[in-house]
Amino acid sequence: MQHSTERILTTHTGSLPRPHALLDLMKARASGEPVDDATYDARLRAAVAAIVRQQVEHGVDVVTDGEQSKLGFATYVRERLAGFEPRPRERAGSFAAEMAAFPEYYEQYFQRAMTGGRVVARVEALTCVGPISYRGQEAIQRDIANLQAAVQGAGATEVFMPAIAASHIGNNEYYRTEEEYLAAIADAMHEEYQAIVDAGFLLQVDDPGLAGIFSNPALDPAEQRRQGEVAVEAINHALRGIPVERVRFHTCYGINEGPRVHDAPLSALVDVILKINAGAYSFEAANARHEHEYHVWERVKLPAGKILIPGVITHASNIVEHPEWIAERITRYAERVGRENVIAGTDCGFSSQATYTPEVHPTVMWAKFDAMAEGARLASEQLWR
């Protein structure tokens, strides 16, 4: 994993909008309609090639496939792991607390942003009902081949591929204990992690669940920490044998635009995050609930050789951040952990679900990436005078 040795590098957290031509085929497939496999594969390859090219054109150094093949976390997990079945979703934890505090807002929000325009209108929760095993070999090799083809000659500095964390995926009704359940997920997801690294990509482990544990008001701090450390143990088990410097870890809060008064502060979970065997840590830092948290790194020492990827643009607003403000955000972190240990990133993905109507319009999203690239350039001028 490259450090920012000569200038501040830029990246993001993974998911980007899919083209409508691909969404049409995804929707047909999800609805059980017949779809020609060759046509689908060709559109998917074209979408990955286009999204990689666009990232480079808009100043992103460390690129990915934009998760073009994935309908969303729940559907992706069902495709890759055996042993789960969908169940009606019940909002819990910080979501439940947020909805109780702002019911009118969230009733409107979920109709407009969280279900409107999605390829799969209702997102189900997953429940483990049998032994977990990995069955995504064909899917991951397809994703790898598409990304390898797309980055050839594209001019990217480095390439990563996201995969879900081997931690709290859905609910367990099969394994006797939480530890057995998480160990089974870890053993299964290790195969996908290893395939990504063997292909020459950086692996990004996506874990919105970790921040969710520390945001859950139903758990006291001791139980939050216990569950968080159990999750980290499972993630590290899944990462066994994979070089630390090939791994990025990302956590967020599972909600985009909202009051978010129940988000956990970074200070509550930072020491748990740093126990994950990763070379870089990506987290929300650009939205108004978390921007002040750069002060955490005045008290917490970043381990030697590690990298921070703070969000310097947010997925929760259609306002395009000013490059000078982005530069200031970057320098705050560089001054605290060292310029070589900072890569500019995004708070979260811009289309974590396949949807015709992402919350941040694609034209605005690309303008945000342009602003991030310019902000990184301005920050580099200050930091490498």
C-alpha cells in the first residue's frame, strides 16, 4: 500500500452509481425475468471500465470497480455465502433510536432515499439458518477479471476491491454461540479476501457494523466494547496470512443524510479499530457530526507504518466542498500523524445500494471528486513546501 510520500494521494470507499443500462438488467434479474448472460456480462464489463476511467479522470489515485456488480450488502452476502435466508428487516440499535427521536423525518427519508429508485425495493435482513460456507468463487473471479481489464493502461496509482467484514452479518439462529457464528463467517470470507489479494489488489474490509455496535444505546459501554472486540477477533481471523500492508479497513454509521445524533464518537472505538490487522483505516470525518474528531489523533498515537484515510468529502450532502476547505481538512490530519500517513478519502460510498436515484446526484459526486483532487493538490503544496 502506497503512502503519500511525494504528495497527498486520493481515494474513496468503494460504491459508485451504476449506469441505467446495467441497472435495468440487474432489476430484471432480481425480479426473476430472463436475462441473457452474455449481454449482462458485457454491460457489467463496460460499466467497470467506464467507472475506472472516470475515477482517474476526476483525480482519484487509488481506484476500484465502484461495486458495479453488487445490488447491495444483503444481496451480495447471499450470493457469496451459503447458510443465510432473508427475513423482514427490523430497525434496531442506533437506527431505532434515531427513528424514535425523529420519526417524521425518517418516515419521509426512507421513502425518498432508502427505497425510492432501488433495483430491489425492499432490503431484507439476513438470518443464518444453516452451516456457513463460501460459494462466491465464480462471482469474485468475475469481479477480479473485470477490474483487472479495466485498470490496464488507465493510469491509476493503485487498485483496491471492497468486501464485507467477517463480523456481524445478519442474525444467528444456527450456531450455538456468537463466537462460533463469527468464526464460521470468518472462515468463509477468508477465501474471498485471499482471492482479492492474490489478484494483486488491495483488500478493503467494509464494516458499518462495528461503528453500529458503539452507537447502540441498548448496550452499555462494557458490552459495546466486548462485542466490538469479538468482531475484531473474527475479522483478524479472516485476515490470517494476508499481509497487513495489503489491507484497508472502513467503518461508517449505516445512514447517509439525517440528524445522526446517535452516532458514536470516534473516541469510543478508535482503540478497537486499531487492533484490526490493517495497514490503513478509513472513517467518516467530513460531515458535521464528525469533522471535529481530528482532535482524537492528538491523544491517540497512530501505530508506525499505518495510514489514515479520513473522509474529506461527504456522501451525505449535495453541497460540493470547497477545495481550500478540503485542503484544510487534510492538513489537520497530516499535522497530527504525518503527511506520509494520510490519504484523502470519502466518508462512505455514494451508492451502497444499486439505485436509479442515488442521494448525491452523479454529476455532483464527480464535482466533489474534482474538488477533492484540487484540495489534495493545495494541501500538498503546503505540506511539501
